[in-house]
Amino acid sequence: MTKKANPSSTGGWREFGDDTNAAAFERAVEELPPNQQNIRIQATRAGRKGKTVTVITGFQAKPETLEKLLKQLKTQCGTGGTLKDREIEIQGEHKQKLLEILVKLGYKAKISGG
């Protein structure tokens, strides 16, 4: 067993190498085809200072795929949005429009919540 010095400022020791290869610690994401994904669309204001956003959850895709989808959805809704923890957030209430777009793209999508 070889121990290497930890490059952190704590001066501690770390067994089995260092943590400079962060990609090795990330969990692999299985990319499923759109027709096998169960997508939920929900409008919410929680934690957003009263602003309504439409949250799309349930994706099982790589971040690159989600970034492309996010750009397409933002363009078609004419608004801003972001990607957080494999969830897409679109500014404003666009549940019905997003449902139509995702169904056309082949996703199994449903509107959830009130």
C-alpha cells in the first residue's frame, strides 16, 4: 500500500492516489432514447421570489444532449431557461407548449401538479 501526499492545504494523507481526476468519480448516466423516458412538466414558484418557472424532470440523458434540448426549448418558447441537476427550467408558465414540443420530439411527457 502506497500513500501519496494529499495536495490540499490540510496536510493530510490520502490513500489510493489523489482526486485530480474528478471525471472518474462522476456517476455514469445511461442515455435512453426519448420514447423510453418518462418526462414530467410542472409550473412552480417555490423558492423563486414569486416568479413562475416551468420545470421539466425525468430526463435520462447526457448533459450535452440536455443542453441542446434546452436551447431548442428556449428558442421555441421565446424565453430564458437553465439546466440544473438534469432538470430543465424554462422561465414563465409554458406547460402546454412544452408538452406539445416534447411529444413531437418523441418523448413520453405528462403535465404533473396543479
